[in-house]
Amino acid sequence: MVFNIEALTLMLKGTATYLPGITRFVQKRSGSTEGANLGRYCYSVWLRHLVMAHNNGFIEHPKVVAELGPGDSLGIGLAALISGADKYYALDVVEFANNESNINIFDDLVELFLNRSPIPDNTEFPKLKPLIDSYEFPKHILNGNYMETILSKDRLAKIRGAIIPVSDDEPDQNPIKYIVPWDDDKVILNDSVDMIISQAVLEHINDLEGSYIAMHKWLNPNGFMSHEIDFKSHGTSTSWNGHWTYSNFIWKLIVGNRKYLLNRHPYSVHINFLENSGFKIIYDSKNNRKSSIKQKNLAKRFKEMSDDDLTTSEVFIQAIHST
């Protein structure tokens, strides 16, 4: 890469994270997902994944849902619980969740489901993926009789009460289990999860291969996982894929003392890890974007990157056990 002011600025910011208190502040800000503190955003993400799953043959409502990297909002998992799940695992590397904010998000979500509100589309959230064919409330999935049952006052009160648990005497009875940090695949029982979901998270996980292996252990043989993965530079470069021009040494300085930033793995690496872990892809929708970066500009680690990897900016993947 050409050494420039942009890289120098990022390295200085990364080096600053070694100062006491700075790392937590920076990481806390990075855990705040744009829109994730809005009930409408979480409602849209959850229902988009659910609609896509139904389109791909998953008719049964997932009863146990695990989310990787919820950040400061448990809203996607709360939407899953409101729409019929019995258990939600929220797995993160740093504690971000804000109980007061999550209570407000829950209340907003309940109103959206009670009103059978349309799914917020790309007019409201222009960057949000995946795209779906119709943004009408999915009555073919969440029909009248089913909704009457899952939206009972007693059931909703139980979920709301679990956001700020009064006691941890019976943690297994709590529909919400927030696990921070999750650094062991034993945090969830094998074959116990119906659906694993993430929204622009897998590009941040350092041990990506280990995470796919863990997800394969958790997912039951009839379950599925649903991931939106964002390969863009996340502000570490003016070019959307400029993060692939930094050498490992420069990137280490940029990351600094943060527990995560970007793993910089392109599309093909995710596919290899996913398939080698025992998954079979049933749906794969890529977004490709023109690259201003040429092969000659890539760092040594990425010199063999294919044109497809270099231009893949996002992908939405749903997968199942291959055996």
C-alpha cells in the first residue's frame, strides 16, 4: 500500500486505545449499530430474515434463537421472542446492552406486532439488507390465530420482565440469556438451537472459523442459520474495500487494543469456513460493487484475491447442516 495520511491517522487512533479508559470508550461506540436502538429497525431486520427463511422452506417457527453480536440492542432477539420464540441467546464479546433502552424497544416492538405493521422498507432504512419482495406484514407466516396466542398479555409480560430479571435463581427459566463474553462453544448445548442469526457481525469476529464450528454444534439438525455479512471497510478507508490494502503490521496498529474491529476475511473465506464446518448453503445473495482498488494495490495477504472477492461488498446467506 501507499503510506498516506489516512493510514497514519488510523494508526494513531489505534495506538491511543492502549491508554487507560480509551479502549472501552471506543469499543462502546463501535457496538452502537445505526438504527439498532429503534424498534422499527429491529422489527424490519427480524421479519426480513424470517420472510427469507420461509421463502427458503423453513415453515416451522423457530423456538430457540441465538444471535451473534447484538451490540447495544437486544431488539432483534426481542422481536423473535414476541413473534413466538421461547428462548433467546444473545452472544457478544463486550457488554453493550442497555436495559432501559431495551425496555423501550420492546414496547415499540409490541405495538408494531399488535398493529400488524408493514415491514419498514428501504425508503426508511436505505442501507438495510436483505431486500425482500414484499414489505407487507407477513400474514402468511404470522397468521391471525397464531398471533392471538403469542401476543397474549401474560406472555408479553413474561418477556418484558425477563429484560431486567429480578432474580437469577432460575436462569434456565428466563427466556433471555445474555452471554458476555462468549469464548467457548459450550455456552450453548449442542443441537439445541433452531435458528442462528446475525446482522453485519461476522465480518467483526476474530476467530471466524471457530465461530462457524461452534454454530454447527449449537444448531439442531432441522435448524438453519441466517446471516447478513458486510465486507466493506467500515470507515477504515475512504475506499469501500481499501482495508484490503493495509499490511498485517499496519492493520495491527489500526486495531490497537480493541477486542475486535474487522477480520478482513473476504466472501470466499466465509464460504470455505462455513462449508468445512459442515454447513450447506441454501440461499446466497451477493451485492457486488465496482472497485477502485486494483490487484497491484492489495496487501501481500490479499494478493491472490479473486475479482469476485474484491468486488463483493455484502452477502446474505442462509444455511443448514449438510448431513
